[in-house]
Amino acid sequence: MNMLSLANELNSNTYPGRGIVIGKTKDGKKAVTAYFIMGRSNNSRNRVFVEEGEGIRTQAFDPSKLEDPSLIIYAPVRVLGNKIIVTNGDQTDTIYEGMDKQLTFEQSLRTREFEPDAPNYTPRISGIMHVENGKYNYAMSILKSNNGNPKACNRYTFVYENPVAGEGHFIHTYMHDGNPLPSFEGEPKLVEINGYIDEFTNMVWTNLNEDNKVSLFVRFIDIETGEYETRIVNKNK
């Protein structure tokens, strides 16, 4: 698989939807994750990320304009011990609760499927990072309809052990803009991880489509100590 430029992947796609990046810095010292949301409707664009404990949640920027909260208000990031959960929906809670009961990442997601937002049937994308005592691995998942057929759910899990320094994987909900929106296809894209946290955050944010981007979360975690830094960027201020 060819390594891709994350900047090019973002700036060449006006609507990847929601996206998760997980990887490792070039010096091999930090675990990296990023999660962004985009929106086409006023309801989707009326959001910000706010910190909640060690994670984040979405909330309405203007509560008076909030319409249906069911698929847009959730906790995208939660921390369970040495595990960091990142998803595009309330399956964050499903994974957290399942793993807290000793289920695996994949087992926890067996109770969920793609979103019920016909005709798009938006995939549920999820990531799990395990950082402990100098060791690091991660996994990603996508639950999607069978080529737009809501009667069947296709489940894919990708596990990355001993991640390579300077490499990451990028998965997003939609291939590109459209009506209906076409679901992501294939395995997560191999992308290069460059820079320190502020440089990386700026690169992702500036390459997201200006009209459609809404919010961005980035976290760098020291693999030896578990200490982390977080950046949150919201278009609505």
C-alpha cells in the first residue's frame, strides 16, 4: 500500500464527512489521534467540541437552533484506563461499556450497525488505542450497509500492532460528496504523520473544506508515560 499525504487526502475531498486518524509520530515517541466532523445542514454545522473529563463531547453552538440531536450530539472521545476510544457516534459509549465488562473492541460493536439516516446509511467508524508502559497498538472499525442495502450490515475491523513511526491510518464516513452520500470503501488509508501537535493540528484544519468543516480534536500521547496534549478547533466561536 502506498503511503498517502493526509493533507492531499483532505484538500482533494470536499466532503469526507467525519474522519478518524490514528498513528505514531516520526520520532516514535507519541501516539497520535485526530477526529473531525463536517456538516452540510444547518443542524450539523451548529456544533462545537467541548472537553468532558479526559474526553470530549459535541454540543450545540446555538441551542435555540438545535433540531434533531439524535445523531449529532454524542461523546466522540472517552478514556477507559489506558484505552482511548474515538468514534463518530454514540457507539463510543457502547465500546466503553463493553470493554469495561471485559468484552473486546469488536465484540462490543456487535450490538451496533450503521446509522439509520436513510438514504445515506452513514457508516459507524470507530478507533481504539491502547497505550501502556511503553507499548502501543490500535484498531479501527467500520460498520456499513451492504452497498446501500439497509437489510445487511457489513463489519470490518483492522488491527495495527507495533505501529511504525511516522505512519498512521485514516478512515472517514464518505468517499466524497453526493446524494445519497457514498460510504467509505476499502481499508483505512495509510497516511504519513508529520510534525508536532500544533503543526499537525494546523495541517488537518487548514486542509478541510472551508465551507463544510465544523470541529477538530487532536491528541498526542507520550507512549512511555501516558501523558497527553490535546487541541480542539471549532469553526463556531
